[in-house]
Amino acid sequence: MYGFKALRISKLFMSIMAISFLVILVLISSNVFFDSLLEKQTAGDTITEIESKFMLIFKDYAGISELILFSIIYLILVAWFFRAYKNLKALGANDIVVSPTVASLTFFVPGVNLVAPIMFFQKIWQWSWYY
């Protein structure tokens, strides 16, 4: 339809989201377990060697893995946004003054990323809601 590319969810996107969801569940359950170990330690109870090794590993890698996971999900969102904004020309949007590349780059500019993406998402919604 006039050069319009459908915004389908690809298999790669779905697999990355499924893996991200599993990692988030593991991090949440690890965080709960870590909190219970901290409560156990502060109460004066003895902690086994395995539990102490888990505490050391969790302290080291939890923040890094959450940062990597957030970065992957954020880049997927920006890639989807770029494609959706690029499709607006094919839908007949004549009032677009910013290119899709510039609109996508606003996600990475501090301060601007709090306002500009909302305006661009409104434009996407305005032009594509009836499709």
C-alpha cells in the first residue's frame, strides 16, 4: 500500500523480548533471595558457604546485567520507533518537519528525551490510529 511497510513483530524481536523477560524474572527472584539472605545475616543467623558465594556474585553482576538488559530493550524501542516514524510519509503525513533519524536521536539527548519522543509518538498515533 503506497510503500507502507507493516510494523510486524519479527521473530528476532520476540526472541529478544522473551529472553529479556526471563532475565528480568531471574533478577527479581535473585533480588528477593538476596534480600532474605541480608535479613538472615543481620539477624545474626549463620549463612552457608553457598549463600555467601551467591551474595558476592549477585553484588558484582546484578547491576551490570540490569544495565545491559535495559540498553538492549531501549535500542529495540528506538529501532521500532524509527521504523514507525519512517512509515508516516507513506501514510500521507505532510506536516512532518523532522527526519526519522533526527527523531530517533532525540531518545539519546538528555532533557530532550523527556519531551520530544512524546510529541513524535503523538504524531505516529495521529496518522496511524485508523490503520
